[in-house]
Amino acid sequence: MRLGQAFKLAWQCILGSKMRSFLTMLGMIIGVGSVITLLGLMQGVTNYLVGTFSELGTNSLIVNIRNTDTRVVDVEDVYRFTRENKKVFQGVTPSVAASYTVKNKNSSVSTSVTGVGEDYLELKSIDLAWGRFISYADIKNRYNACVLGTYIVDKLYDGKINPGDTIRINGQVFTIVGVLEEQADTVQGSSDDCIYIPYSVACRLAGNSKISSYTFVAAGTEHVDGAEAALDDYLYGILKDVDLYSIMNMAELLDVINQITAMMSSILGGIAGISLLVAGIGIMNIMLVSVVERTKEIGIRKSLGAKRRDIMWQFVIEAATISMLGGFIGIVIGSAATTALGTLFKIEAAPTMGSILLAFGVSAAIGIGFGYAPASKAAKLNPIDALRSE
């Protein structure tokens, strides 16, 4: 039997029992759709996390310090240490973050207000859309200057800032000296939903004169390990206790995130893959029923000269056709579901080519594998016994 004839016969059998064929495919459709959707969403989550942490810079080191009454890391000493080690450090900025209610006339919004140093903009490679950034004079004189993200500008000022405009942060009046360029579509909770002020003023707002968080930027990715070692020696020399400080290497954290998300993708893909196994069992069950129903047909074909391999091919190809057709429909549904759910959860999720090829390949393999046993049973039927069956 030619391959084309086998596919033609398979298609005729599928059309002859549309409802049964659809119900048989349903398990494969659900399984393939689930695999593609879950893997696509996990890839979207991975990209979101990687993008978020990449914004912090893979050559960044986040340092958290627990100052005590007798052991204090002074901000001026930190700047001096950075200048003395300029071969491995590009710069440093203190970070004093808190959430406050900010107001302009009758409009208000709750947002993150971060106290930073004058080098923050350069270290983070952020551009200004208007005005200037925080200066050393602002920090030294504790001047109430602030730089806004575009979300705050749109929310409180209808997208337009004029020289001399002010804003109230926690009840205190601040002069707006600059506006950042849009970074994340000006949405709430994004990097555009922010306000930057001098770190000296942020300490005053927080009622705490001791800075406990710093962001160091290494001179390059090749200097990250050296910068981390220098920082460890410096902080231990002051605090004398490793429990009083922590150094977070963003490059290492990014690797950990990739490993965790890859493991989660494998687990979710495996769970969804169980439904493919169940679908394969359903296909084998239906094909066994089909062999029983078509016993006389098999006997007639054998008596007319059909060989054992012809009968074998007929049933294997029929099972594979049902499985692959279900897989194709599952790919379409899974791709649409991935895009829709990505939009719903506000992540860039799309079906990956790897997941599509994997799901389709598995569906074809399941069709052939689980169709083999019914096909083998059909091929072994004795034509005389088959013709006698009712």
C-alpha cells in the first residue's frame, strides 16, 4: 500500500466518525495547547525578570548595611573608598527609598521616592527629557529638589511641567528640577513611576541619618569579582561581622533566576505533558475498538491480497493522523492562549518555536507509538477468522 493511499483511507475513517474522532483528538488538543501555553508564559516571565534585573546592571553590586551604635559606615568614607579603588569601581550612589503620597493641588498618588547621589543618572545610563538631575549642591545644602518619572508627570500634571513647578512629598514642598525620559510606557509600578531626591533630604524625610543601602557599579563586568572582594574586605574592616552587611552581585543573581525559571519551565512542561500521555492512551483505546469494528474489512482486504505490513500501515497512519491533527489544533489554540494571557498579565509572552516543535513531535510520536499495538493486532488477524466475525 502506498503512503498516499494510507493517508486517504485514514482521512475517510476520520470523516466517517466525526464526533468520535474529535473526542479522541480532544485529549491531544488540550495536552499540546497546555504545553505551549505554559512554556510560553514561563518564557515571558523569565524575560520580564531578566529585563527587570538587567536594568539594575549586570555590573552592579547592591550593598545593604546594618549600622550599629559603635560601628557605622559613613557615606563620605564610602565615596572615598570608591575613589581610591577607581580601577575596579566606576562609581557609587547611596539609596534611601520609601513610599510616600505626593500631591499637586487636588491630585495625589502614592509612589516610590528614592534618595540618590549626583552620579545616579550616569551610573544607571538614564537620560533626561527636561531640566537637570540632582546636583552635589542639592545634596550638601539639603535642598528640596526632585526629578520626576513620566508616569508622575502624566498623573499629576497632565503630561506638562513648567519651570518653577512644585510638588508636595509627604507634606513638604519640593521644586521640580527635571523629568526623566520615558523608559517603560509610562505605566503604574514601572520604572517611570518614580521620584528622585537628594539622599540627604531622603534621610531627613525618613528620620534616619544613617544610610543602609548603596549601589556600586564596577568599572566593567570583568571587574565585578574584584570589586566584590574589595567591598567585602572594606566592610568587614569596619563592621567586624559578616552578619552586619550583605553584597548582592547582580550577575550572579541573574544566573540564579535563569536556572530557577528553566527548572520551573521543565516542571510545568512535564505536568502538562502528562495530559499527552493520557491522550495517547485514549487514541490506543479507540484504535483497538476500531480494529474490532472493522475485523471483517480486514479479513476481506487480506483475502484480496493485502499484506500484513499494509494492514499495519493503515492503522498506524490512521492513529498518527488523528494525533497530529489534534496536535496542530492544539498548537493554534495554545499560541492564541499564550498571547492572550500574556496581554492579560502584562508580560511579553509568545509561543516559542522550541515548544511548538516539541509538542508537535511528541503528538506525532504518541500517535505512532500508541497506534502500533492496535495495528499489530489487526495485522495478525487470520483472514478466515476475520471473515467469520460479525
